[in-house]
Amino acid sequence: MERSLFGDAIAGILPSDVQDMSEVREIPDNQEVFAHPNTDQSIIIEILEFVQETDEQALRTHFEDLASSNDAASSSDSCILGTEVLDRQQLAMKQCSCAYWLMGQQRVSKFNESAKNDVNLHMVLYRLPQFTTDILVTFNDPVNVNPESSSHQAMATATVPWTVDDFRALVNSLTIVDTGLFGQ
């Protein structure tokens, strides 16, 4: 289902069962956060300051920043499994100079719990140097939930989780409708 984001300035196809987390808690203006209604999966779309590094290194920097904020910065709690350059011809976002996909994994806990969960991370970085902006889209997909985690009960519920194909549909469809979002 196509959904308007950031006050109708961006649009993209999200799974039909997303829960808009801004209806539940306060979300920063530079983020759109969506959660699966029955799993701990989430999709986060962020408008960030352009990282002044090579494109692939910028993606790694965003991954490392996330690992740091998740208290997963040690090499035993965070790893990059691979990166790839996305074919711009497949993307609706024609304004990006390039886009990269990163697959990684982090061991993270929720709500400062001691129990850590293994979460696959799919991150796509759209580079928009003309707007001095990076758009980062992250799919958090828990794959191994610690029995002592508060997330364990949610994972026991029989439900259809989102797939990487659902995430790819968002990545390929994400488009900028109004560049005024970037002060242009």
C-alpha cells in the first residue's frame, strides 16, 4: 500500500499491516517509524545530514552509529555481512546519486534489559548530495529472541512476518514528491 511520508513530501509502498508508531509515541521530525502489529519487526525511514565520506563508507558509518546507540558497538555484538550497490534504474527515487544496501546483524536488548536478541538489519542508504542529505531506510528483523527478553512473548504469536521482499518493495518505490522538504 502506497503511503505518504514526511507530510506528503515522500511516498513509498509499505506492508499493509504497518502500525505508525507516531500514533503511539513521539517520533523525531526526521523519522518515520513503523512496527509490525504482532512481531518486533520495524521499518525506520530517516532523513539525515549528508555524511562527508565515500558512499559505501557513509553506509558503514550509519550502521556503526546505530550499533553504538543500540549498545552493540563491540565486534561480538555487531557485524556487517555484506553490502551492494543498488541499480538506480530499479529505484523510483531518481534524485539519488547512488544507493547502497547493507545486510548486518546486531545483538541488542530492548528497554535496557540484560537479555540480548539477534536482529538482522537491512539498511538502504540513498545519497542526495545536492540536498546535503542522506535518506536511510532500515528494516529490523529479529531472528533469535532470548527467552528472557520482553520480546519473547510477541515472537511466540502465530503471525505472518514481513519479508525482505516487503522491504525491497519499499526501497524500490520510495520517491521524493516535494524537494521543499530539503529547503529547496
